[in-house]
Amino acid sequence: MIAVLELFGGVGLFLFGMSLMGASLEKLAGSGLSRILEALTTSRKKGVGSIKGWALGVGVTAIIQSSAATTIMLIGFVNAGIMKLSQSLPVVFGANVGSTVTAQILRLGDLGSDNLVLQLLKPAAFAPMLSAVGAFIYMFTKKRRLKDIAGILIGLGLLFYGMTMMEEVFAPLQQSERFRHFFTSFENPFIGILTGLVLTAIIQSSSASVGILQALSATGSVTYAIAVPIIIGQNIGKCFTIILAGIGANRKAKQVSLAYLLFNLTGAVLFTAVIYTIYYTFGIPSFSKVVNRGNIANIHLAFNLITSLILLPLCNEMSELTGRILKEDEASAVDKELQKLDPLLLGTPGIALQQSNRVINIMADKIMENFRYAESLIDRYEPEIFSAMQENESFIDRCETMLSDYVVKIDRRRLTNDNRMVVLEILNSVGDFERIGDYCINMAYVAGRMDETGLSFSRIGSGELKVITEATRHTLSTVIKAFAEDNGHEAARVEPLSDTIDRMKEIIKAHHVERLQEGTCTVEGGVALLDLINGFERMASHAANIALHIVKRTTGDKNFDEMHGHIYDSSTEEFQALRGYYDTKYIEPLMHIKDMPEETKETEETEEAKEEKPVEIITEPEVKKEKQSKKAKKDIKAEKETIKKSKKDKKEKKEKDKKK
């Protein structure tokens, strides 16, 4: 029983050490790993891109110590449309070769012990040193880079500790005839392949299962006849993680998973057929010889290297094969929309820009849909709605990436002045749209936290939140409509709306402070409320940015500074009329929520269907509204004075109490 526990402990240390070392190496290399992987897999020269991709697969996997992790990264790139399938396959083949590095490191255990230097190079000797040095650095440094180096050293030391523990558990079996007899059953290729497959699928790491086999080799019971089929099975078993990662991905990403599986199946069939045809026909005398760690590492390397060299020139054929196996389903709605960004249209920039506008309008609709979803989650959290939001957010992110790349390619063409203005409008607006989408997701996260902790807003806070939510929804729908219709007059309404929301945020914060002082709301609820209203203010700010770009394009004014300028001077009659209208619509209800009867404190939403008066004409009702806005300002000022006076009174009372 103790031996079994020690075995599990050894395997656990081995896996944790490998994971820690890989994670620390990845951090040390930085996020550049994924960017390099994405960027350096193409070349104008035929075949060079495949070789570079293969070499990158080897290098990246050697660093992060997991072909599965590299391949999952590739599935993410292909799923997002960042990489093509043909780019990813050479990297997949190289990743399989890179996964053999761990076994090559572990072969150091076979070094002889004739002199002190060789003894110090054995894992049993330098594992304590690596762990001690790594722990010392980790404890006494604050630099992130040094901590990552320490993580590598500790991980490597734990990996060797785990290997040594496994060897010690297996050592008594060296003299056991029963164990030797049992182990000979693995010489049957089918049993051996199945054993390697199941073991690797369970621990989800071919490097770890090969390490266990290397530890078993210390018993002297492992021959080539036993090791070869187990290693073949291990290379099939490591596909299990990749198959799971491909579930739920798009068709191209599933093709990456299938290519990884076909790579290892092809290698398994090829090696099994060649080796056992020779073995059963002519015999292989060395099959009965005992193997050591180095021999196992070499077999593992040979399997992956030979298979990758055979399949590397056949990447296109492999891509076609996976396409035939995974028959193309009807394209998803997302893919259909993104297919509008067809590279063939780049020769006609005007049409390409029309397609870009259609995609960004669909992106904007998804953002609006997410806002409404998030709004509903605040009242009642439902995981299904959050899942729908995440799907929309994935589409929004893909749109932002693909639109930016596509429009930059359009910008390289010869464009008319009007088309160049459209290019600038899209490039400047798409980022603001994407950020609004991010804040919608943040709303959902706040709603999720509230649901988990059972938080709720006070009746007054809830009423105020409804008003500012409605104002933000109005802002977003206005800017989306203005963008879709190229309507500069509609866009002109956004800046005063954004200014109104900014003031609403300050009023709500002031009211929240007052409620805190009165003890009618909690700090936790206040944090959630402030998170939401800050998000609304940022959404309105991004909407105002988009409106400025719309106005610049629709007016054709190249000198208009859309980055720092304003559509209206705040002192103009037009701006004041709009501001007065929005004060009446949103500020005044916000100020009077706490004065309403108890049953009507949760304010009813104002009708969005009300038509706003044109900006150019200031009618008598609008002048009246402007006067009403002045009343709202006085109310705000009075509220602030009340809060200030309340604080002063409390301070004076405390001082009097102290004197008493």
C-alpha cells in the first residue's frame, strides 16, 4: 500500500514539475510566443512557410513542454480566423517532435557514475540543487523575470524528484519473476499499444507517460519488444486532449484536431506495419534486448520525427482529407457574415467598403443585443443569457480583428477622397464599438457577482439605475442608427447625451454617499452600483467618439479634429437646447426619485418612441425645457449643499461630544 502511495506521489511530483517548468518557460518567453506562432508561418517562397511552421512547432513545444497546449493554441487561432488551416498543419507536425524534449532531458539518469562530474549530472544528485536554488531565488526576489527562472529550476527539480521516486518504487520489482512474467504480456503489440494509449489518455500527457516508462526501464524488465508498442500507443493516447479541445469549435478548428489525430494514427500504422512485418518475417534480434532511458527517448523521437518528415510535404493533401472527412456543414450565421469580407473584392475598394460597413452594422446590432441581455441580467440572472452574450462577444471580437485587417488592406489601394474618409471612419470607430461590447460583458459579470452573493440595490438605487440605463440605451441606439444611416444630424445628438450621462453618474455617486451616511445601503451594493454607472459613462464616451467620426465623414470637413474636437460649442443654442431636452428627460426624473411615493420609487421607463425636435429649430417647448433644465441644475446644487451641510453638522456634533 505504501508503495502505491509513493508511486502516485512520484507521478504527481513529475506532472506538477513538468507543468510548473512549462508555465514558467512560457511566462519567461512572454506573450510573443503566440504572436510568433501566428506571424511566421507564411512565406512567398513555396515550401519555406511549411518549414518555418514546422520549426516553430518544434521550438514552441520544446519551451512549453506540451504538444497538446501548442495545438490547442493553434485551434484557437484557426477558430478565430487568424490563421489558415494550411498554415497550422506544419506547426502541428513540429509540435509532435517538440514533445520529445522531456524524454531527452530524462535520459540524463543513464549517465555513468565513474567520476564526480558525471555523478553530479545525474538527476538524483542535481534535483535537490535545482530545487534549493530555485526556492532560494523565488523567496528572496521580487523581480518577475527571476521568479520565472526560479519556477523553471523548481519545476525541473520536482520532475527529477518524481522520476527518482517512481524508480525507487519499481526497484524491488527488479528481482520479481512474477513481475517479469506479467510484463512480457506487453510484447503483444495490441496489448502494448492499448496500454500506452489508455495510460496517456488518463494522465493527458505523452511526456509524462513516456517518463513513467523510462522509470520502469530501471527495473531491467523493459525490452524493445515491450517499449515499442507502448510508445506507439502513447502517441495515439495524447490526442485525447486535442479531440476534447476541438469540440464546439468551428469546422476549420476541428480540422486541426483531426489532423493532429491523423498524424499520430498515420505514424502508428506506419511504424506498426513496417516493424512487425519485419519482425514476424525476418525477426529483429535486438527486440529482446533491455532498453534504458536513452533508448526509450530515441524511440519516442524517431516515431515523431520520421512521421513529421513524411507528412510535412503532404500538408495540402492532409487539409483536403480532413475537409472530406468533416463534411462542410451549412456555414454558421457568424461565418456567413464574415465571409462578406472577401479578399477578391479588394480590387473594387468601393464595394469592399460597403461590405465592411455591413459587417460593422451587424457587429453594432450584436452589441445592442448584448446591452439588452446585460440589462435583463441585472434584474434576474440567467446563465443561458450570459452564454448567449459570450457567443455575441466572440463574434464582436472576431469582427474587430478581421475588419481592421481588411480595411487596412483596402487603405493600401488607390482610393477616392470619399472612400478614404470611410476607411478612416471605420478604422477609428471599430475599436470604440468593440470596447462598448466589452463594457456590456462587464455589466453581466457584475450581475453574476450580485447573483452569487445575494446582493440587491436599495429601491432608490434601483430606480436611479433604471434611469441611467435607459439614457445609455438611448445613446447606443442613437449612435448605431446614425452610423447605419450616415446621419450626421442624428450623430450630433450623441455628445449632449454623453454629457448628460456623465452628470447623471456624478449625481448618483453623490446620492450613494448620502445613503451610505444614512445607513440605507451597503458598501458592497454601492461597489456594484458604481461599477455599472462607470461602465455606462465609458460606453457613452465611446459612443461620442464614434459620433465625432460620423460627423467628420458626413460633413467632409478634413480639418475637423474628431480626436479632440466637439460637434457643438457648449455655449451654442443648439447644444443648450439638446442639453435642456435631455435634462428634462433624464436628470429631472433622477433628482425626484427619492421624493416619489414608496410604490412608485422604481421609476417607469420613459418612452423612447417620443420624437426629439430637430436640432436646427428651437421651438417654444424646447425653450421651456431649457428653463426646466436650469431648475434641475438648481436642484443638483441644492442636493450637494444639503450633503455638505449634513457632513458639517455631524462634524460639529462629534466635536461637541468630545468636549463634554
